[in-house]
Amino acid sequence: MSPGEQKRKIGILGIGNLLFGDEGVGIHLIRYLEERWMLPPEVELFDGGTAGLFLSTFIETCRVLIVVDALAIEEPPGTVRVYHNDEVRAGLLQTNLSPHQVGFLETIELCRLQDREPEQLVVIGVCPEQIDVNLELSVTIRELLPLLADEVGRQLSRFGVAVTKRDGTDA
């Protein structure tokens, strides 16, 4: 696939640390979508973990990038915030993102400096309930996964992508 063809991809990137409970919400959502959605070939799900700068090889191939992660914000657990291009690029997230996100923001900046950033960037952030050594999501955040999936679906529809749930219904 040529670089121009790759750049048409829409990426859904889940980031976080599965070892710290709700901090892993982005990865849990990727797994949720893999199990429940059928996506068109131009959409790629990616478990980014805590890879930071190593995410650039995925990010630079995306025309649109939708990121899902826990945000370290002073809001009630389960609060969802959606940030778009200008808000991310203006640095509004720098004080809000969880500690590993410094690497993500640096990676976006690195891609921008190389003229390889996505044309559109959306960050869907969730205020966690618990971040401690725990492989499971809290009940609050686990019950939020269907709503987060719906938000990803709304964002995809903004870019002309329709998805189907594995049970045959539209997402």
C-alpha cells in the first residue's frame, strides 16, 4: 500500500495501562469494539498501551485519529469529555491527560513537525473511578463501555463511516 493509500485510514487508538484499573479504559474499549463491531477496511483498531513515541508509526498513517483514554481531571468518575483538533493542538489537554499521555502528546507534536499528523484528531477521555494495581475496570467504567462505543460510532459517522454491530444492528 502506498503512503497516500495508507493515509486514508481512520484509526481508533486505545491507550492506557491495563495494570492500573480504569487507566486501561482505552484498551478495554478496543477489545469491546473488536468483539462487538464489524468495521469497514478503512478503519483500524489499535491497542497502543503506553507506547508513547512508538505510536508514531500508527498515527502517521491515519487521516483521522480517534483516541480513547482515561483523563486525570477533577470530575465525577465516568465523566466523558470529547476534544477535537483545535482543542488538542491548542494544548488544552496537557494538564488534563494521565501521566503516560505526555508521550502521546509529544508523539502528535513529532508527527506534526514531520508533516505526518492526522488531518482530524478526536480524543475521547473518561474520568476514572479507581487507578490502582488492578486488572479490572471499576463497575462504573465497565458499564460505560457501551456508551463510549456509541461515542466512537458518532465520531466515525462525522467522517462518513457507518459501522455494524456483530448482532447485525447499526452501531
